Amino acid sequence: MEMMAAVVILAVVATFIIPRVINYRTNGYRYACWSNKAEIELQVRLWYRNKASYPAANLSDIGADTAYFPSGLPVCPVDGTAYTINTTTGLVNGHSH
């Protein structure tokens, strides 16, 4: 009887904890994507200041320059896609997870 009570209590606790753990992981990926977007937009602004034009929309030219992204261009941790920018505003397209 005591064993069944303990199992029931653990099951109730697990129903509250497991969804929170899953949400923390998902939110962590979203926050990482937002951080990547901010870093890319900052580096694009620096590129624009140094070269008086925005980099290519697919970021191939700025990504090849290790002064801007020494570790390489980041990819979206949520869906694994590459980032692109709007070449008139310098802002990252999409990625509003």
C-alpha cells in the first residue's frame, strides 16, 4: 500500500516537472537563435561601417572573413537553417520562433 502511494506521488510530481524541463530546452534554443540574430546584425553593421555597403544576402562574404565570424557563421539552433539578411536594412530575415 505504501509503495503504491509513493508511486502515485512520484507520478504526480513527474507530470508537473517533465513539461517544464522540455519548455526550458525549447526556450533555450529560441534564446540562442535571438542571440545569433543580434550578433549577426551587429557584425553586419560593422561591415557596413567599414565597407559602406551591406554584405551579400546569404552572408557568404562576411562569413568568409574571419575578422567578423572567427568561428564561422552560426546556424539557427531551432531548425538548423542558415541566416540571411535584408540587404537594404541589414536585419536578419525571419527566425521569429
